[in-house]
Amino acid sequence: MLRALLNTTVGRMSPARRFAVSWGAGANDFLPILFLLAATVLLMVGVMNLSFGRL
């Protein structure tokens, strides 16, 4: 019963809104930080790959 209630309430919302609700009200503040963090990690992995690939 709880699952059905959850499905109907979540089903009425758009995916973005569902994401924001699941992450809390402050999701808009964290999204840019999360994006920058992901970009930094990818950059670091790329640099590590290049430096270790030459060894």
C-alpha cells in the first residue's frame, strides 16, 4: 500500500522535480558543486592516465 502511494505521488512529478525532492530542498545549491567535482575528478583521472601511460 505504501509503495502504491509512493508510486502515484512520484509519478505525478517530473523527473527533475522527483530528483530535487529526493535530494532535499538544497539540491539546487549542490548541483553546480557536484558538476564541478565530477569535472575535476575526470580531469585528474585523465592527467593520471597520461602520466602513467608514458611510464
